[in-house]
Amino acid sequence: MPRARVRVCRSSPDKNVMTAYHSHPVQHGLHTYRCACGYGMSHRVDNHALIGILLDVSEASHLNERIIPTITSIAEIDDAVVREKLEVLIKEPHVLGVMLWGSRATGFRDPSTDWDALIYTTEEYYDSLELKDTIWLEFDESVEPRRLVIDFSPVADSWFRQQLESPLDIDHFPYVEGVVIHDPTGNLEEWRRRLARYPEEEHLDRLKNKYILLLGSLGYADINKRRGFVIDSQLNVYRAIVAAVNLWFTMKKSWTPPLKWWSRHAQKMGMSEETFDLFSRCINTPSYENLVGLFKHLRQELLESGFTFPNDSMSTFLETIHVRGRAAQIRHSYL
């Protein structure tokens, strides 16, 4: 198996498990979060309790071992605190559904990881919330550092409508793996399905723009390297690596997943050992030379898939910046 750089948390009892505490945007010091559901969930939060200390220690061979079956209903949740919290919540008239997302939905988790969920609510209830009440957190205070157990986010139709119009992969991919576990009306699953759908009708535009991003970053890295601008060249090397990752997932007709679990998603989506090795080489030893090898490999895969635009990169570039192609560039050329 090719080696992968996998990150684990020092506080985990199993040093081979990929896990980390979620970091939330709170300032130093203690803050209090009140549960908007009204059941008195009040907790002090500090940065250091939420941030795991990360190491590189594992191999790709661990990936299959760490894929754990996902939950499909509230009744299947083995954490009594989480299960009972949800059982109480779904009795509230303003709660319309529950969807698990994050590591509990992907299966890429350690048994002690926190529970991320969207709590689908009425628009009236969502609009009534104070900003600080749009995230509900609970911690296990019996361990050191304290362990985040519950990370729930109340959302409403306005949240989903905004994400539906977004070109950002992060606004869509979580719904690809999201698991609806309470949905009496069926509306939440319908939103999940619509948000998860890959835009097949835009596939060629997405490929062209992400290909040009990779090619452009690689070109800048080369020019700066030859001019002696070492730092500038290296910055574009890093940018090209991320562009290549985005291009590969697009080639698979997939929204790009969060890079938190890049190696696992790559394996799950059938990345060949040759491709994985080329990516790993670039990530572990980022250089222009390594990137050229990865670029040539991805270009050849595009050609073998029947796409001819890599044979005329200039026309493809001009197409993406032309007034008729600019809208697609704006929508698809971010990283």
C-alpha cells in the first residue's frame, strides 16, 4: 500500500486513530453557550479544550479499518446523552427533522468523536434565535481535556435555499454523505438530495476551469523558479496541489469533499495506487518537478476519458475568460 500522512490526536487513547477536537471561533477566555431548545444546556468554552494536538503517524492501510458503519436512525445512537437529547428535541413543534453530518455520517471516525447534526427547524423559530444560539454545544467534563460530545446547528429553509445557489463545494458535499435520521414530512431528505446533486450539466465547464487553475498555478511556479523567486514559486506549488485535488474530484463527477479526510475520500472514490502515489509525493515533498508528473498524469486521464480540451490549452484559457465563459469561471474557478 502507498503511504499516506494521516493525522491523529495525542489525547486519543488509540494513537492510530484519526481524530481531533473541533475548533470553534471563540476568543480566549470562557464563553457561555445557552441551548436554544430551552433545556438549560449551558457550558463554558475555551479554545484549548477544543483544539487537538496533531501528529503524522499512520498508513493508508489503516483507512479501511477505521470506516465504521453509519447511523441511520436516532434509536441506533449508542451514546445515551446524544440519543436522549435528540429524542427530546424532535418532540418540539418547531423541530422538523435531523440530519447527521461530519465524521458520524462519513464513517471516518473514532468511537469517541463528537456528534455533528443539523436540526431542521421552522423559519419562525430560526429567525428568533440570537446569533450565539445558532450552535448548540455540550461537553464531557469528566475527562481532561474536556471532550466535545454534541455539536448541533439549527437551520431552516432559508439556509438550504442559500446553499442551493452557492457554487462552493463545502455547501454541497456534506449533503452527499449526510444521513437524515428524522424526517416525518420528507422535506429534509428532499433538501439533502437537491443539495447533494452534482451539476452534470456544468461538468465540462467545471473541468475546464479547474484544469486551467492547475495549469496556471504550475506555470507561475515554473516562471518564478526560473527567475529565482523561490518563495513565490513554492506558494504556487502549494496552490497547484490544491487545484489538482479539486480537478481529480471533479473528474469523478463529485463535489470536492472537505480536505480533512482527503486520503480516505480518495480511496473511497476509487483513486488508483498510481494516482495516490503521485499525489502523496507532491504533498509530502512539494516541488515543481513532482507536480509536473502529477499534471501529466491527470491530463492523460482526461484525454483517455474522451476530453480533447487539454490538447488546446490556449483556447481553453481564452474560453474561460471570454465574456461568454466568464460566468462559469466565476462559478467554478475558486479553490
